[in-house]
Amino acid sequence: MKNSVLHRNRLEDKKISIALMSSFAMLTIQYLVLIIFKLIGTSTGHIIQLTSKGLVGFFYILALPAVLQRNKIKCIGIYFTAIFVFIFHYMVFAENQIYLKLIISPLFFTCFPSLIFAYSISDWEVLVEVMKRVGNIVFLVGVILGFLVLLDKVSVGSYSMSLSYYMLLPTIIYLNEFLDEFSFKKGFALLILFFIILGLGSRGAVLSIGVFGILKILKSFKKMTYKKVLILCIIFSLTIAGFAFLNKTLDFMYSFFRHFGINSRSIALFLRESIHLSGRENIYDKVFSETLKNPLLGLGLAGDRMAIGGGYAHNIFIEILANFGVIAGTFLSIALLYIISRPLFIEDTKKSDMAIIWISIGFIPLLVSGSYLTDLKFWIMTGLLLSLNQKCKLKLNI
């Protein structure tokens, strides 16, 4: 009887995990198809995108009964609260209505379901297995696309932020495994992914990888082995050498990519003498100054879009302050940091690693790009960390 219950629970966890990770595979495959056949912005491309969403929705529907069985009350509570908050902002901030309508679909039909589904997973080992398989699919698609670009068969434009963020999943999974146990196979795969992200992607993905590496290494100091010490020494030596010859290394890599007709935007920006935020500093100033005009309520949900004429804040904390005002926004920001930081002290290494992986995938990118109102990775991370905070014992190193 006990074995049958465990089997059923694992099967349900597998359905939920597949639903959560299906968008990662579908979006990457969809992107490859759109690029190869030059369908971006066309009616056929729109049909392909709708088909991809339909397939992802199908996986969510399959897992929905298990989620409702586990968290029906929480699901109702979350949606009741979210609908109330949304209607309040829709009525009070009438000027935001055009942008509020645009976020209804991703927020209520993608983000909130992802939050509830992620919270409902009981066996994280099942999720890890699904993540690895999906990571391998994303890696394969990324490699195919990268070679096609090198061969000048397709073009992703001057750079592709979407591609670099798609590649984050396999990159961070492989890097986590590489730091646990040295492997030439994983090292070679990481090198390929690094070239794809640096050559075709954005600096935000590089930041996410760097943060994951730092957090992972800091966590590894608790249980050091000779092999880990050797890996850390090699990484430290390469890092020092990289900084010592940074400009020459970047110049070489930029020339290498140029040889294949790729103008790496990330490397070009890294080569600048001063930090270049690609105009984000102006967006930050504009949104924050507009928020201070009404510090109590802020600009309302999607108010940053109204303030800058259609874009978004490009920083999750500025966006939260703009959405809810200085007081409530500060409280929510502190709560978010609390939820994120607690799992870093969990005794279970595997669960702690998972927390770091999802912080790097779901939170770090939102410091420089994207919007938490439409980013399902952020809501998956939040659901997982809320579950982790509730179930696991913590050990604070104070």
C-alpha cells in the first residue's frame, strides 16, 4: 500500500515537473523553427507560437488534478487575492488599463499557475530528473542554432537576449554538476554554451552564470574535498589570469566571432572603458522619479509601462516600488529577499543547490531585464522557494 502511494506521488510529481519545464523546451524549439524559416513577425510564426502555447497548456491541464488535490485551498486563495488586487489597480489606475490588459494572460494563465504548480511538488528529485532532460534538449537546440549561425545559414540579428536566457538552464545545470565532480564532457559542453551566450546573447545571462558560480563555490566551502580544492584552484587561477589579460582576451574573442560574421554585442560592451547600461539608467531615473510623485500608492501595476511609454523598468525592485508605492514596495522587496536568502542556509546540499539554480535562473535576470509580472521563471522559483522554506530545516551560520 505504501509503495503504491509513493509511486502515485512520484507520477504526480513527474506530471507537474513536466508541465513546469515544458515551456523551456517548447520556447527553444519554437525559436529555432522561427529563425530557420524566417517566420518571426509573420502570420505563420504567430500560429506556431500559439501551437507551442497550446502544447504547454496541455501539459498543465494533465497535471492540474494532482495540483488541485494537493493545494486546492491555496489555489483559490491566491487567485482570489490576485483578482482583488488586479481589479483594485484596474479601477484606481485607469491610465494603466491598456497595459494591464496585456498582462492578464501571462499573469493569470502562466505565472500564477507556475507558482502553484511549483509549490505543489513534493519530491524534488523528480523535478531534477526532468530539468536535466529538458536541459539536454535545450542544449542540443542551442548547439544546432549556434552552428547554423557560424555557418552563416541563419541570423539572430545583432544579438539575441531570448537565446541567451534559454541557454541558462543547461548552462547552470552543467556548471552545477561540473563543480560537484570534474568532467571533461561537462566542461566541453559548458565551453560551447559559454561561446553561444557570449557570442549571440546578452550580458544579463553572463551575470546569472557568474552569480550562480559564486554562490555555489561559497556553499562548497562547507564540505571540501581534495577534488573540490583542485577545481577551485583551477577556477581561481583562470579567473586571475582572465582579469590580468582581460582586454586582450576580449579582443581575441571579439575578433574570433567577427571572423564568422558575428558582432558580439556583449563583448563590445565589456570592452568599453565605463560601465554601459544600454540606456537603463535613464529608465531607472524616469520610473523612480515618477514613483516619488505618488510615494504612497506608486504608479500601480504596469505603471512603469505607462511612465516610460510601453517598456518596463528593467529592474525588479524598481518595478515593485513603482507598482505598489515606496512603503508597500519596500516591504514586498524585503519579503522577497527573505524568501530568496533563507534556502542558502539549508542543510540539505541538493535542495540548497536547487535553490541557487533557480535564484540564478528566475531572479538574477530580473535585476537587469524582463518583468516579474510576465516571467514564469520567477514564479516557478518563488513557488519552489516558498515550499522549501516551509519544509526544510535551516542552519544559520552566524
